[in-house]
Amino acid sequence: MTKTAYGNYFKMVVVAMAVLAVMLVVLARAKPAEETLAESPRGHIPIAFEEEGDIWVATKMRPANLTPDTANSNDVEPSVSPDGRQVAFASNRGGEFEIYLANVITGEVEQVTDNAVDDRKPLWSPDGKWISYKSSHYASPTNSGIFPVKVAGTLGSQAC
């Protein structure tokens, strides 16, 4: 009986080590967004998520840090465009939270809003031409509203 208990324990340890090794290999293969997503098949839309203040995108099970140089700010609430080419997110890079766009292939980031209050929770319109976001009302910080921003070009945007 003791031999069987040790055998089962040994098998569990071996399986756990194998799972850990696979996870390390996957994480070691993480590439910059440009390399990872350039290989993405047509029609495949990546997922976006936040981890430790950075925005990550993943496709074909390869994660890529879309905003790697943001140690002094938080990039949160990512929203992938309907065509999968851009990610809108909120960031406090300049003090207040504003809405930014990141190109999924190149990693280029552009600020979309510039207000004296926090802008949060970006969400794409189904046609990808607009981003709506939540923001406090200028006259009363206790009231919030939903505001639209028209997205122009590939990365550019224009507030309405």
C-alpha cells in the first residue's frame, strides 16, 4: 500500500511539473504584438485583457503585451474593435484616465480623449466607426454620462 501511495504521489508530481513546463514554454514564446499578430489568420479577432497595468492581446494562443512601457500608469478596460485591428482602452498616463487607441499589429498608441475628468469603459459601435465611453459630467462630477467619439482613419480619432 505504501508503494502505491508513493507511486500515485510521484505521478502527480510528474504531471504537475509537465504542466508547469508547458506554461513556461508558452510564456517564453510571448512575442511583441507586431510579431504575434502579423501571423494572425484573416477573420481571426484577437482577445484583449489587462494584466498588472498593461494591455495584452492574444491570438492563436500567443499573448503579446500591447502596452509594455507603462510602469508608472495603469492601462485598463480594453475593448477590441469589430475588425480586430485596434484596441480602445482607458489609461491614466497623463494623470486623469483618458481613452486611447492601440494598433494591434504595430503597437502604435494614440490618445483619443483629453478631458479634465476621468474617461473610462470604452466600447466600440458594431460598425467600428464610433467609441462610446463613460465620463463624469463637467458641471457635476457626481453625475456621469456616456459620450461618443468618432474614429477616423486607421488609428486616428476625432472627438465630437
